[in-house]
Amino acid sequence: MKIIHLCDYIQPKLGYQEYYLAKEHARMGHEVTVIASDRYYPFQDYKNTVEKLLGSRFVGTGKEIIDGFKIIRLKTIFEIGTKVWLKGLEKEINKINPDIVICHGMQDFNAIRIARYKKNKTFKLIYDDHSLFSEAKHGLTGLLFYGFYPFKLILKRADKLIGVADEVVEFMQKNFKFPRDKIIMIPLGADVNKFIFNSELKDKFRKQNCISAGDVVITYTGKISKHKGPHNIMLAIDLVKNKLNYPVALLFVGNIAQDYKDIFESNLIKFKDNKNIHIVQINAVSNNNLVSVYSATDIAIWPKQASMSMIEAMSCSLPIVCCDFLTERYKNNNGIPIKEDDIDQLAKAIEVLVNNSDKRKEMGLNSRCLVQKELSWAVVAKKIIE
């Protein structure tokens, strides 16, 4: 089949859903095209967080083949926030004449344009959405947006509506007014062949970053920013530092947003003279290099919001600590859920996992099993186009 993945932005070095699904659908034998803009996502404080890894935001128009699928970058006529208007979108889709169009996101121009274009067309139109309540529009802005945005048109034209997490499904019901029986929950995934524990990579990474073999390594990966709140991990560690039975290495992988630097670094100072708490912070690495990070890790933590990286960590047999609304990610007794910004809950989770190596191992194996069974891209990609 001819499959189009329609999205505002694509960054292959960072992975993300649109890249992995396109790669997996191509591996399945389909003719796959990703249509996106001529630029990368406008990450917060782009210069300090991802520019060193990705380069300039403005990639330019053109076509390229990567990992078995084609990327077509169209000219951006205008960009409002994280929404772009692509020049010649309908013309490009018409040339491809797809069997399936998968539109990533329901709250942007692409979603409306493809819904209108679908009229009298025979291709199957699939939408997915990633919206969480913590990111919802509120007040008058929210009332106007959710009241006047053409969600009814999307509902009418869609052949399948997908929420990528349990909370997203609830969000689509409440804010988009979609009937529950019209929504399918199909989660995000991980590449189980790439993200698998490797003892050699573990030893090499720990040696390169001066982490001893006896340390229990607690890792956070992603944007080091206020919205993600990685400093919460240090606040929690500070509460239980005298209750931990093993030395701990806190590993932060990512670039620090400029407006968060003072908050983050002021917490680092707390552990300057603590011989049992070792802190390592390295710049963001490409998605391919995260396997080394997770292989060297014992516990992976994301204290706020959601991140696809936690599924990749799970695939490397790690126990996770994550927000309690991500129910599909800790359902196999493979993680400890916490409330956002609840430092006491986070501290308790850290104490339990640091002090119990058998529990870490058991939960890590449960993580791997859950990913293989339900959260691998191979499983996810197949479900989406069934």
C-alpha cells in the first residue's frame, strides 16, 4: 500500500513517533512517504537545547530517502506556534495517490486541510493525537478553541481516531467531544531490536563518565527544562539521601534551557560535597546513542509530563518512575507511578528502588516483556493500519 504520514515536523535524529512508524511501515513492505515542513520543531530555547544536535531549525524544502521511506519537505507559508501552513499540500497528496493517510495531531492546519481534501476521496484517513490535560488550553481561549475548532469535520471524515495514551483518549472525549466508541487507544512504542540491554555498552559508558560499577544509576533523559522538572529528582534525593543503602549516580542527559539553568544548577550544588551522591550531566545525544545510556542505568525517572523515551528505557529492561496518568506504561508491575510535583512520592519511589536490587531486576524484566508484547513499533504499526 501507499502510506502517507502527515506531520508538521520530523527530526529523524531524535526519533519520535512519525519517524519510527514510517520506518516500520516501510519495513513491512509498504511505499511510505512522510510529508512535513521545511523546518524542525520549535523546541523551547532551541539554541541551547537541541541546536548542537540538530543544527539550524530551517532545513529547507526537498526530498530524501531515509531508512526505506521518503521524506518530502514542503515550503512553510506561515507558522503560528507549532502549527504550519504547507505550500502545495493537497497537490502533493494527489500526486502520490495514497491508500492511507495518517495525520499526526488533530489541532493543526494539516488536520483540517486533510479532512476537507478527503471529501469524495477513497483513501483511508487515520488521525492520532497526543494531547494531555496538563497541556490543555484554559479559560476563554480554551472555550473558544474547543468550541469553534472543526472537530466535527474530523470526526465525520476520519476512518480511525487514535489516542496514544489512556489520558489522551479521555482528553479527546472531554475536549474534542468525540464519542468514546469512536476512539481507539494505540500507544507509542520502542524499537525492541535497537533498545536492548548491552553489558559492553554499560561498562564503556560508565567508564567514560566516571561512574563506578557499584553505583546505582538514576537517569533522566530529555529536555532539561522547567516543564519537564528534572530538578525534582534532586529535591527527592535530598529527602532520602540518608536512607539509601548504596551510592547513587544521578545522570541527566540533555541540554539545559537558558531560563532553567539557575534552578537546575542551584540544586546541583547541594550535592557538591556528598560522597554518596555523584551527579553527571551530559549534552543531548542522538536517539541511536541512548542505548548506551540506558544500558548503564539502573532506574529511569521522568518526574513530569510524558516522554516517549521512557518506553525505550523500558525496552532496555529498566524499572521506571513516571506520572500516574501514564497508566499503559506501568501496567505490568514495571514502574512506580507518582503525582506530578509530588516530591514525597518521588522520594519514596527512589528509596524503594535504590535499596532493593531484586525488585529493580524484576520490574526491569517486566518492562521488557510489556514492550515486546504491546509497546514495540512492530506491534503498534500493524495495529494502526489494520
